[in-house]
Amino acid sequence: MSVAFTKEESAETAAETLLPDRPVSPHPNLVTQAGLKALEEQQREARAAYDATSGIDDVNERRRQAAGPLRDLRYLAERLRTAELVSAPTSTDVVAFGSTVTFCRDDGRVQTYRIVGEDEADPKTGSISYVSPVARVLMGKGVGDVATVGGQELEITAIA
């Protein structure tokens, strides 16, 4: 039955539960082993949150509470389906996916980041996505090489 023939409250609730899908990146879904495990854990948490809504008696509240976890489940299912596990780099000669790279900026700041998949990236905790501008210019370079991004030069000082 269309919500047009239900209480106004239900029409409002139906509109609230139609959350747009989370955008999926057009880039290959490269993941580290830790990134794959994190996606699997997020999927378990979203499933548990969705399952918890089944105990809510009020159908409108159940829909409202289930909307977020259901959207997350769709996103995570797609990310897990397309995940391409990349082994840890075997060499520290050049920056690669999974490398931890330390570089010095023009202004003297020294930064260290691990290059990981998009879902795993969190600059605050020291990881950046392999599709980020900084990671793109650093990939394939070695210690002592200089790369330019955003008008700044970055000199690679260490690769682990």
C-alpha cells in the first residue's frame, strides 16, 4: 500500500527511512589484511544493529532505526565483494601500497603515513588512501626522492 493512503505520520517516517546509498568509489577497492578485517567487523556490527531493530514494536520507529544499518550493510556488502587484498610490500626500496613513508615538507614538518585502502584511511591515526594526492605522488619513489604536491615539495626520508 502506498504511504499516500496511510497516516501522515507514516508518510513522514517513510521519507525518513529512504536514506541514499553511501557513495562507492570508482577506484579499485585495494585493501590491506587489516583493512579487510575492519570491513568484515563493520559488517558484523551493522548486521547486529539491524537485527536489534527487529524487537521494536512500533513499525515506524523500527523503520527509522533500521535505515542506517541497512544502508551500511548494502555499502559494506559491495565493498567486501569488490575487495582486492594486496599483500604487504616485500621491499622498502620504493613507496608502495601498504608502505609506511616518512617525508619532510618545505616548511620543515615531518610526517609519517601508511598508504592503505580508501575505507581504511584515517590521516588522524597515520594512514592515507592510496588515491590521495600525497600518496599518488609518493608511490614508486625512494628515500631521498622529492615529489611535489599542492605547490609543496616532499622529500622522502624513510620507507618501512
